[in-house]
Amino acid sequence: MLIHDNCNKMSVILASRSATRADLLTRAGVRFSIQPSIVDEATIKNSMRAENRTPSETAQVLSDLKASSVSEKHPTALVIGSDQMLALNEVCLDKPTDLINARQQLVLLRGQTHHLLSAVSVARQGSVIWRFCADSELTMRDFSNQFLEHYLQSERARICESVGGYKLEGLGIQLFSSIDGMYFDILGLPLVALLDFLRKKGVVAE
């Protein structure tokens, strides 16, 4: 468990292995520890699809479960859970499984507009006490096959880390013709809304 020194009255735990989410919180001045959640995401996603639940509902349920499951073990802390879903019309994409799958996803997304649903939850004493879901709209340009291959080779080391196979922090920004959404939301953590909640709880300064 990675520890970021916390001198606040109420401790904060990030229930995620995501280095990006941890970096966002650190840069925002939030002191926290990391305790990754253990949630069977595949089973939950399949169940939600069978019930015809929306991508935003699925992202929020997963976020809630991640936060509440860790909160049960650390009842006095504020536990942050988060999840992200990518929706292209009626199709929902998960993180690519390999380079071949990443290529397939990017070809599917090329020239199309998709939505990123980024959910965040905060739990205490095993129950979710706050939640928020951001909907960002992104349109990929009709990039050439040559650029696609260049991108895949350049990003191959981390291309399976993000849903859709892209990260805006790097070369992935060149995949897009337009983006409607907050940068932090697209990276996977609705940070502005979360910080507003943490301020109300006295975790970060007013």
C-alpha cells in the first residue's frame, strides 16, 4: 500500500491502482493512502448489460462498489472509488487486451463521436455518501492507417492501460478532432467536483 502522509483529521483512501488518478490527487494537494479495491468488474458489467443498464449507471455502480468495499475495512476514512466506461452508440468498450485489440478499437472509433462516462464515489463506514458522474464527448479524426500504425508502435507499452487505447497526456491527443469535456474527467477522475466535496468535509483547505 502506497502511503501519502495525511495530517488531516479525516484520512483519505484512494481505492484504485491507477497511477493517473493518484497523480491527479497528489498534484491537487490531497493527502491520501492507496488501498486498491477487489471487485469482479467483468461479472458486474455482464450483469448490468443483461439488465440493459446504461454505461453511466454501470460506471457509477462499479465506482460505488470499489469505494464501499474498501470503506468496510477502513470505516473512519473517506474512501474514493472511480470507474470509467466508453460508449460508442450502443457499443461499450473495455481496456484493450493487447495490441491487436487496441487496433480494432481505434479503427472502430476512427471518425466517430464517443462518450466517456467517468464516475467517482466517496464512501464512509461502508456506505457511499457522495457520487458524481461526468459525461465527456470526444470525436476522433479520420486519421490515416500510417498514423494508426505509428501511434500503436509509439504507445504499445501503455496502450492497454486506458479504455479506448488512448491517453490525452501523450500522443493520444493527436487522435482527436474535437473534445467536449473537462481534462480531468477524461483522464478518469472528475477532480473539480471531488475537490468541492472534500473541501466541504474539511479535507482540503477552503
